Amino acid sequence: MKIKTQLRSTAAGSLAVITSLALILFAGSACQSKKGAKGPDLVGDKVKMAELRQVIQTRISEPRRSTALMNMVDNAEHELGAINGDFIKYSKKFGKITANHAKGANDLHLILQEWEAQTTARRLRLVEVLMAMKSQTTAKEWPAISNAFMNSVTRQSDRYKVLHHVTNS
């Protein structure tokens, strides 16, 4: 009897997690136009870290370091754009699976696993860019650069925008 109760509570917990994720993802899908990330609030893969670029231009006077940092910003924009693209892609996949009555929790779980693997790899590359940027700055310059990096990521992240909108609604 104890095993059945444990299995039921595990299944109920899994269902609650999947339901919560579905609500978050549907909120993301509902905010998108048919053109993908062309909605008013979403960025898609056209990421521009304007604040970070401006801080680099105003705080880093040495041309060699400024150029190196700007190249790193290009890499960060590419990775964040790919994360946004994956957010849109996997939100749509998730929505299609949940709309199909024949699909179950395993199908949803597989999509979430694939999505998480993609996102984790891209987030790690973003962190690597951030650490490479740190190696090109002085201790005095670093706080402004790191704050601008985080602000730019937050402003350009479709996932953050959708989640922020859902939690503040």
C-alpha cells in the first residue's frame, strides 16, 4: 500500500511539473505572432546588446581591447539569438504535442530533455564569453561591463520577457 501511495505522489508531482511548464510555455507561444519572434515584445535571433556595446565604447579607451570585446559581444549576441530561436521552436513543439490527445508525458519529457540540452550548452557558451570579456578588462572596468552584459541579456531574452510578463500579470 505504501508503494502505491509513493507512486501516486510521484505521478502527481510529475503531472504538476508538466502542467506548470505547459502553462509557462503556452504563455510564451500565445505572445508570439505567426511570424515567430516578430511580436512586439520578442527579439528572436536578431539580438543587439546595445547597452553592453555602449559601455564598451565609453569605458574601454584602448582600441585593441575594445575591438576584442566587441567581437565577444558578437558571439554573445549569436548565442542569445540561438537561445531565443530555440525558445520559440521548442515552445511550438511543446504546444503541438500537448494539443495531440494521443501524446503523453513521455513525449513531453523528451522535448523538454532535448530543449534543456540545447539551452544548457548555449548558456555555457554565454558564460564563457562573459569570462573571456572579464579577462580583457581591469578590475575597475569590470563592474560596468558585467552589469551591462547582464542587463543586455535580460532585455534581449525572449524567455525572460515571457516569464517576467507571466509572473507580473
